[in-house]
Amino acid sequence: MITTAKEFFREGVKALHIKNYRAATAHFEKAVELGSDNIEHHYHLAYAYFKRNALPQSMAIIRKALKLNPKKLKTYNLQNPYAAFFVLAAAIHESQGTRDKAIRAYEKAIRLNSPKKDILEKRVESLKKQKK
């Protein structure tokens, strides 16, 4: 029986790997409930909602996570979680056709020193070209 936030998180990751996004969402929701100080739980929950095309729910989780106190946060191995949230938000804005918001979110991730800075800069450049 699963009882801890970390166990729910692990089950959510397993569900993501087999593309069972509904189960992943349920597991990550429970992980957030039990371990709300771990920003990685929030990120994966937002990502699972994104993969289910539940974009408003995904954005709500992102907004909530970005308000958490960074000094009290825990993570397993997510590098630069705030940058990761902005990359996910940018992907959501792109899928909704709001290019300007996507560009701003990618630029924020770049300023936060995302480990994927080079890729993000190319994506921003591409989006700006599409606007013309």
C-alpha cells in the first residue's frame, strides 16, 4: 500500500513512462497533498495535466508552485525547477496559440539559467520569425 509522498511520486513517474496520464495525475495529486514542499511533485503534476491536454489545470498548478517559498522547497533531481515551470508554461501557451506569452515564458526560463538555454533561444527566435 502506498502511503508516502515519495511513493506516490514514484508511481506517478511509472505511469508517465507508460503514458497513463490519468493515473499519473492521480498519483502526483496525492504526492502534492502529502508533500507540498517538494516542487518536483508540483512540476510533474502540471506536466501530467499538460499531457492530458488539461491546460487550465496545468497552468493553475504552475502558478501555485511559483508562489511557494523557494527557501523551504525540496526536490529530488529537477535542475532549476523554476526555469522548468516556465518552459512548461511556454509549451502550454504555444499549444493555445498565444505566441507572445510563449516567448515571454521561454525568455524567463532563459534568464533563470535553464540548462536548455541554447534550445530555448532557438525556439524564441523561431517564434519571433513566425510573428512577422
